[in-house]
Amino acid sequence: GLPGAHALVIGIARYQRARALRATDDARDVAAALVDPAGAGYPPGQVHVLLEDAATRAAILAALDDLARAVGPGSTVLVYYSGHGAYASRDGGAYYTLPVDGDDSSRDALERTAISSATLSARLAAIGAARLTVILEDCRDRSMGGHDSLSVSMNGTPSRRASLLPVRVCRLPAHR
């Protein structure tokens, strides 16, 4: 096993104020693979899972803060998100990850209810792990322009300890 391994796994398909995505078990499958002793071997108590209604903005930010407090300098951390992502405008602009209670109907709504790339970057930067991997499996249906980078730095200098793996998969409902 990996005693210093921690994960936050988030999966959302049914939104309160945004179009639903096709339901999948991606987040559950990732969490199961992480805790499988024959797989990644993460300690089950160190894999935090937020699914559907539990994945509110407040809960996601609190879970990231909890990770920052729980990990040590030799830790390995994986953050996995499956759900909607959106840009603030059609020509790109700020990028947002949409929690279950997020609203993507306007730029103002995104700023109030979603998690901006700047906010996410700051929360990730606070995680003092030796290895940090972020996987964003999001549907960016408001724009397909360039993705804001999540920049993680330590003491004001860019860090090489973070890997960002944007997975460009969009699972839409079968009927539109």
C-alpha cells in the first residue's frame, strides 16, 4: 500500500442549475481503483469521494483545504474531477469547474457559484505533497477555446510537483 497517498475524487452528472450529463460510474471506478490493494493501494480512509449532491462548492473547497492540512511533504495526492467545466465567455476568458450547485447561465452566475481556475490553483498550491496529480474530466460545452492553466507554485515560484491532466471528454445526454 501507499500510506502517504491521499485522493479527492469528485463526480457530478446531475446538476441543480445546469444541464445534466450522461450518468457514468467514472468517479466511483477511480476511487475503487485507488483503494484496491492490487491496484494503487491508497488507504481507504485517505480517499475522499464527493458524488452528485455531496459535491457542492463549499464541500469541494473544504475537501481541498482538508487535503492541504492532512498531507505531508512526502505524500502523493490525486485530485480527480468528472463533471461540467465552463468558460466565462465564448472567446475563452476565465475557466470554471462547476460544482453540483453551480450555475453556468451567465458570467456573473459562474463567478458566484463555480470554482475559478484561480481559486482551484490557490487551493492546489496549498497542498504540500511531494507529488500532486490533477485530472479534470470535464465537459466544456460553453466554449472549446484554450484552457486556462492551473498554475501551482510554492513561495511564488512555479513548481514542477504538479501534473495537470485535462481529459477532453464530454458526455452529453442521449436526447437533446
